[in-house]
Amino acid sequence: MQSGTDQSKRPRISVAMCSYNSTAWLDEQLASILRQSRLPDELVVCDDGSKDDTVARLKAFAQIAPFPVRIFINETNLGFTRNFEKAISLCEGDVIVLCDHDDIWEDFRLKRTEDVFLLRPAVGLVFGDARLIDQRSAPTGTRLWDASKFSRLQRAWFRQGKATEALLNHNVVTGATMAFRAELRPMVFPIPDPWVHDGWIALIVSFFAEVEAIEEPLIRYRQHPRQQVGLPRGFLHRVAEGGEQRSILETQIRQFEAVYARLSEHAQTVRQKRSLRKLRRKIEHFTRRAQRPENRLLRLPMVVRELASLRYTFYSRGWKSAIWDLMV
């Protein structure tokens, strides 16, 4: 912490890590946690039934770490989201920092995150950019926000305190860079299917608190074939697999219906009620897209109406989604 900061106000920081057959990259990640200028107050690891020596490496690390390391081994494989849900539930700190097993943290990640929470009490969730690296930890020369199509419009929304609007456009929060206040867990849990944990947590938290986007790389984010959740596929690639489009939209409708059901119970402020209305418009927009006619010519009136209403701009990927709906 910087000199002059009241040490009694420092939040206790828990790191929630999930591991599964992590031998190839685990040591680099653990070493980067040890190098933090602000060490965590605990590391909670949930292993999802590794068949290699991951657990042995974790236990060896627990012997040398200058902070408590609590290791939990799942009797049955929970899968990516459920394992993170378990790890988060076991954290005892005031701030929960999510951690993938195969990345590398920048030395200032926890310090930079803590500073935001200390200086801005209204912030409930923090996330940041990342540098992409390959299987051998070599830089690819690409930044996460650029690769994930985090647009200038969405970045402006975050700066203006409109995180919900940005996330209703599309999720830009990567869990590996995320941290949030533990007091928000009752609103977040349980995480419904078919959501992935990071998208759900970010959107739910944005309803109750401010979200800070840190415009600097907090981690080195590894790209490799064994990755369970990675970068989104490019537009042309998705068009080539267009047969999946209707089912993807139907899945997203179910996702946002689940969000609406959770948040409608808690909408009290003017901002929350406004966000709920926008969420309903998102669902209506996706429903229209999913129900478009098989005949491409007959789709044109729907696409024109959705473009004119700016719903493609606010709730999809703009003209790219419109072209997709006409083509696929």
C-alpha cells in the first residue's frame, strides 16, 4: 500500500483459483502470485479431479507460500463454471480475485485492483486488459481487449458509469482479470445454466454497483488448444458455422431471461428499473432475431426495423449482426 493509507481499511483479498490437469503452466502462475507487490491474504484452490501431479504441486506451494493456501479436491468433476462457483463460495476475504491456472499475473495486479476498491467504495467489480501469450509464454503481440472486440463505444459506456449498457451489448469481462466484492455473492449465487461464471457475475454486479475497467494489462492471458473458455471466434468463422445461429440465439434468450428473473426481484432505484427495461428490450430483440423467417427476402423488414430502432447497435454487434441475420 502507498504510504499514508489507513492500513485498517485494507480489504482482505482472497484469490479463487480453479485447477484441472494444470501441470504444464501451474508453476508459472503460482510464481507470479508470489511476486505480487501486494500479496493475497489467502489462496483458495478447487481442483476438479486432476489426473496429473497438479495437487502435489499445489501442496508443495502451500508449504512455502507466505499466506494461507487452502486446497479442495472435488470427488466428481464439476466443470468450469461450477468449480469456480465452489471456489468463490469458499473464499473468506472482502475482495475475491479470480485466477485461471494457466496464466501469468503482472506483479502489480493485486495492488492495482486493491487501489480501485479503496479509492472508489461504489465500485463492486474490477476487470482489466491482458497481453496474450502462447503455449510457451511468448507474447503474441495482441491485447485481450482488442481481440475480444471491446469497442470504443463500450469503453466509453464504462467510463460514463453505464456498465450494464456495455454488458448488454456483449460481455467484455474476462474472468481471469476480474475481482469483485464478496458482499455481492448473495446476489450472484447460484449461477444458472447456461451461463459461464464471468459473464453472469459481471452483469449481475453491474446492476447493484459500479464496474471499473482498468485500461492496462493486469495479466498475461495464455492461448492454447486445451483452453476451456477462450477468445470469441471471428465474424467470418461464425458465419461459416451459421447453422448454429438460431440455437445460439435461443440459448442467449434463456440466459437473459434468467438475468431478468433474478434482477426483477431487486429493482428498486430508478437506474435499476431503467436497466431492467433495457434488459427486456435485449430479450425482445434476440427473440425477433431467433424467429426470423427462413426466406431471406422476408427477413429484410425485421432487420430494417431493428436497425432503425438501434437495437442492433445497443444489444448486438451492429451491422455485423444485421448482415448475419440476412445471410444465415
